[in-house]
Amino acid sequence: PSTGIWMVWLQRTLGVLLVATAAWIASPLIAQNEVKSAKTINGQRVHQVGNVSFVVIHSLPELNAQLSKAKQENKFVMLDFYADWCISCKEMEVNTFANPEVSKQLKQLVLVQADVTANSPENQALLKKFGLYGPPGILFFDQNSEEQKIHRVVGYMSPERFTGRLKQVIKTQ
């Protein structure tokens, strides 16, 4: 009987330690998200990540408007699927997008961020359109608003690998 009580106590203690460790590991990502800057410019919400700005969208019509605008400007588009609850999305912002070399490359593209935090019907339609189950997902579109599927990124990617991906995308411009 005393062995059973000891095991229950040990399991509960280890469980508490595990949760505390997970919270400690995630705390820089959560803190970084809390200080993120979101502002509105010309009626359009913009999300600032380091030295780059993403136009925030929530639906397919909003994406189509951004793609049309980029097409008129003859520019490539990077679409980042993001959610506040997505830890890998926060890692991409803190580690990858804020990296100086990545930021330098990103400034050559039109940056659009699909915020699917609410998981609304519009968000779900946007994810479904591209065959994604959730964030993070990064898609690249050429000057004709056609996705360059060969360059698609699903999940976290380190700054070094992402810089290489961006160089491939920009080379095809």
C-alpha cells in the first residue's frame, strides 16, 4: 500500500515539474508575442516583425486583393499562415523572420500574413484553398499570382535554411 502512495506522489511531482519546464521554455515566445506591434495603415492592419511589415488578412477575398495589388506592381508575394496559439509560428517570427539576413531578403517581397487564430469559416476556407490543416505554412506567389509550390514551407524552418529558400524564390523573379 505505501508503494502505491509513493508512486502517486512521484507522478504528481514529475507532472508539475514537466508543466513548469514547458512554461519556462515557451515563456520567451509568449513574451515576444505580447510585445508584437500591430497597427493600422490606410485601413489595413499591419503586423510588424523585426524590420519587416506584414499586411494582415483573414479571408480569401482579402488575399485576392493583395495578390492583385502585387501583380500590378509586378512583385512576388510571401503568404505566411499564422495563429496566436501556434508555437512554431512564434518561433518563425522570433528566430527566422527577425534574423537580419532573412529580413533583408524579405524586403524584396510583398509580405502578407493570414491570421487564422479565430479559426473562423473564412479562415478555414483560406486554409482549405491551399490544402493546409493549420499554421505555420508559408507560400510564395509569382508576379502572376500563381503559387510557386516548389518553394512552399510547412512548419518551422531555421534562418539559415529559410535564407536559402528566399534566395531561390528571389532568383526566379
